[in-house]
Amino acid sequence: TDIISPKEQTVVEKEGYLLKAKIADGGKKLRKNWSTSWIVLVGGKIEFYKESKQPALANLKAGYKPEWVDLCGAQIEWTTEKSSRKNVFQITTISGNEFLLQSDIDFIILDWFHAIKNAIDRLPKE
Ligand code: I3P
């Protein structure tokens, strides 16, 4: 497997807005609740910044701890069954957390799918 340099861990590979819904935590089903999130793919993880009360960029200040997902050993797949929305894919982590991500804009969600899949494929499986 590839060795990931400390430098690479801090390189932002992709960032932008998507709709996000967490549907399971540690294997336990959650009530679906879609919200807009600023998503950052960096260093083998995905960070989710809230966009509710203040602009996401204000949350990027030092010390703010976003919700995040470890992509080591994670799975990514398109799903048409878990939502009535179009362009939805699911990320499932080793720890049993499940997230749906969605955009109405085809090229945006396709770019995200491939970026996350590439990141997962480059990481160790556990
Ligand atoms: C859910 C809400 C979600 C919807 C979900 C509903 O209702 O409307 O947007 O998911 O459908 O149950 P509530 O707000 O009362 O929890 P989609 O938009 O992804 O279809 P589901 O039960 O079929 O997952």
C-alpha cells in the first residue's frame, strides 16, 4: 500500500457544498435529516462543516472541530433505494456510520463520487 506523507494529510483534495444526511451511527439507524454541508476531502477523511447559523468559512477558523468521517476501509456506492432524491450515494465506514450525499447537479455529484472513491482506494483497508 502507498505511504501517505504528513504533507499529503493536509492537502485539501476537494471541497464544496452538498446535501448530507447521516442515516446510521455505529450500525444504529437514525432518522434521516437532510442538510446542506460544506464538505472537505482531506488527508483520508471527509470533514462536514455546518452551514446553518454562520457561514461555513467562519467555522474553518483554528480550533473548530468539524464532524468527520474516516475513509480507511470505507465503502462508497450509488443508491436509488435509500432516498427519493436523484444523484445519491452512500458512504459506509468501518465503524458502521452511514452517510448519504446528494446534489441535483450531475457533474458535481459525479466529481465527488470519483474523488472520494479514489481517496478510499489509495488508503489502507483498515
Ligand atoms: C423524511 C424526510 C426525508 C425523506 C424521508 C422521510 O421524513 O421527508 O426527506 O427522505 O424518506 O421519511 P421526516 O422529515 O418526517 O423524517 P428523502 O428526501 O431522501 O426521500 P424515507 O423515509 O423514504 O427515507
